[in-house]
Amino acid sequence: MISSNVFRGACIYGSPPGLSEVMQIFFPLSIQLHPKSFPGDDPNDCPRDMTKEEAMKKKCNNAAFPDNYGHYREAKYCQMKHHWLWKLHHVYNNVHVMRSYKGQILLLEEDYYVTPDIIHIIQMVQNLREKDWNDCKECKIIAIGNYDEHHNFGVNAGKVEVVNWDASRLNRGIAFNRDLWEEIKICAKEFCNFDDYNYDWTLQHLSSKCIPQMKVLQMKATRVFHMGDCGFHQKGKKCQPEKKKKNIDKLVVVNKDHLFPNTLSISSYTSLPLQDPKPNGGWSDPRDQHLCLSFAKNTTDKEDT
């Protein structure tokens, strides 16, 4: 397991020979390490809500580059997309024991709860994809989690759906292999120039413009639960993670006989493509775009880990 902790943490699970049980990596370009300079908040950066006319008069750093909605960059948001791409770049290019690894990696955030059979499920879904290769050539991602509020493990524990990548419902516990990373690198300009600070919506853009038919094998019964009631986009809520953990513990115990299924089967197949999403903004500053491209082109840190 490789754990990357900064801002929004993530765990990347892979099992190449020779990798120790846990390796922790740190994002060297975090806003914590650069609080008063890019990619953090430079004192001379334009405030988010300043008009372009005011910004041009003030001559702040990014005056000429508001986003599609007339707003200027906010480092705390931009860091999300930077961190996501950097950790893939670092793991695939700079972690020595991963360089020949061709298996699946699983991306998890630090406030996720996973079921005991999650690795078993990833291996079985991969086997299913290889078995049904002719029906799933475009399947590039395994989605282990979902956002369903009700979970019928008795009916759905072994069911897999083939769907199009949908940023609004498929970003909770995803796994993929080096092939997708190589495709993202080829599409780096589309990824890094799309005016959206979210990696998941940017992937949906790629599925429309550069990686056609990016389909997903999604578990119908989730193996990933979100513990954080007060995440980055959920402010003002009362956080009760212990209460939520008890509820999930109970759900897992009640359904223990349905975990570790012996077989998986594809229960449905979606063929209609999704439209290119409207960008959410926050990603129009050339500095962010250039830094993003440096990760995809491997022109940042070169040291092996």
C-alpha cells in the first residue's frame, strides 16, 4: 500500500513483488508547503471575485486569466486536481518497484471504509473483464463503490454493471491499471487545459474528447463507504463518524455471508454515451495548466522512491 497524505489524502493499493506493506509519499507542491507562493496563494494573485477590469488595473499575477465564470483561481481547489495527477505520476514513474507493475491500483481516500472482500472483488472483476473481453474492450476502470443509499447484498453482491464514466456517481473507490495512465498522459493537454478543478469531471471530459467510450465495471453492491459527513464539499454538517462507523459495521456483519462471492456476472450494459460535461471552472490560470502538464510529461521530480 502506498499512502499519499496531503490536503485530500489517498491510498493507492498495488501488490508488486518487493513492495513493503506501507509506503508513505508526500505531495511536494502542497499549499501547506507553499503558503505564500504558487501553487499556494501568492500575495499578488487576483482575489477570486475581483472583476477582470479591476484585476487588469491592479496588475495582479493572473489578471488576464479568469475562468469561464469570471473568477480567479483558488489554491485550495486547484490543489485537488494537481494532487490526483501527481500521485499517479509519482507512483508509476518514480516508485522503483512499481515500474514493471501492470496490475490494478486502487485509489482510496483517508475517510473511506472498505469491506473485507475488496481485494478479492478487484481480482474477480479483472478476471471477468478478461473472460468477457469482446464485450468489454472499452472497460478501463473498476468502480468498487457507489452512492446508493440502500444496499441489497443478498441480491447484488455478485453483480457488475458496465456503465459510462459518470463523475457524479463513480468516483468512490476506483481501480485501474497502467494502460489508463498512459492514455491520460497522451490526452494531457485535454486534461490540463479543461477549465475544471475536479479530476473526475475532467476524466468525463476526456471520455468525450480523447479517450472514447471510457466504460466502467461497477459493483452493484458497494464495497466502499464514505465516513466523512463533513468533507470538502459538505460544509456545515454535524460530523458523527463514530455513529456512521457503527452503522456500517452492522451492515457488514449482517451481510457477511454475501461477501467474497464465488462468481461475478455482468447484469447490465449501458451503451449510450454521456455528453461532454460543462466545466465547473477554477482552472484557467496558465500556471496550473503548465504544472499539470509537467506531471503528465514527467518533467518534475526525478528521484526514485
